[in-house]
Amino acid sequence: MFDIIAFDADDTLWHNENIYIAAQKKLQHILSRIAIPTEVERTLNETEHRNLSCYGYGIKSFILSCLETAMVATNGRITGKEIRKILDLGKFMMDAELELIDHVQEVIETLSNKYTLMLITKGDLLDQERKLSRSGLAPCFKYVEIVSGKKPEDYAAILDRYQIPSSRFLMIGNSLRSDVLPVLAINGQAVHIPYASTWVHELVDPSEAAGNTYHELANIQLLPAWLEEYEQS
């Protein structure tokens, strides 16, 4: 029996990557007057990666990287009108309708009756709090941790704060880099539920995952049955 079962939020409980993909396409369209779309995409990826340590994760950091990308990709020729469109893009992303992934509501509600659930997610505090409130899932989670990073030491600090033995901690998420490998590094357990697409900065080389023992499920609907079977083994 696990003391805590923790879940990632974006692309594990609700759709998120699709919003960013659409925003990247919109940015390419905004800058198409003076910048090649493929160059905008490349510059944005490089800029986001470079800025992660400074801005962190979330929509606000994404828009800051979009503005920087616009300056670089257009050689400073971006107009005030185009800057306004990029800022409006961020507001549109903030206000986008939240869509739960199939079967998430029934699974989370069912598990919350038997287990202590925790949400551990990266991103902007206000944005993630807003998403959790909109999701209707907040009452199911006893603990909520909105963090700036998901490295082994980040997970270790959370477990230490709640006095949870790592061997009795299970993390559920869509990212091998953020939700699985760091937890395994502190002797916790993890279930990987892949999403249809993966943010380029979350991709893991197969060699990084080789030799690690974790569980993989095709979708979250399979989780309750897997947990029951795991406990009986």
C-alpha cells in the first residue's frame, strides 16, 4: 500500500501540450511578414531551453520567450502591433477552456476514496491553481505542490516535508524526464502514461531510461486495476 500517490497535471490529467502547439503556430503566423516559420520554430525552441533556468515553466515564461524570439527572428523589426498580438496570445492561452483527459475524473475520484492523493506539477503558481480549480478535481487531492522543477532533490524535499518513505511513494505522469526518472533516482516508484505528443524539452534519449524499472500504462483508465494487481503481488 502506498502512503502517497502523486500525479502530474499537464498532459496527465488535462490536455496542455495542444494549447502550446497551437500558440507556436499562431506565433509563426504573426511573424510571417518578416520571418520564416521554420526559423521561428527553431529560435523559439532554443530560446525556451535557454530561459528555463531564468523564467521556469508555464504560459508567462512561454510568452516572454515568444517576445524574445520575435526580436531575434525579425532582427528587431517587429512592430508594436505584433507585440500586442503576442501578448494577447498569452491571455488567450490563460483563458483557454480546460479539457480533462478521458477517464481522468472517474479514476481520480475512485482512487481518492482509497488512497491519499497529491498533485505535483511544474509551472506558474496562479495558472496551475486556476487550472486545478477549473478541473473540479481539487477536492480529491489532499496535498498540492506547484514546483519550479522536478529534479530528484525536488522530490526528496517534498517527501521529507511530509515524512513519506520513498519506497511508499508512487508518481504518475506523462514525462519520463520529469515524472519518472527523478523519482526512481530517490528509490520511489513511478508509472509512465505517455501523452500523444511530448514537449521537445521533455524528450529523453533511450539510453537515459535504459536500465530503469518503471511501469507503463497506455492510459489512465488502466491505473486502478494495475494498483489492485500490484498490491496483491
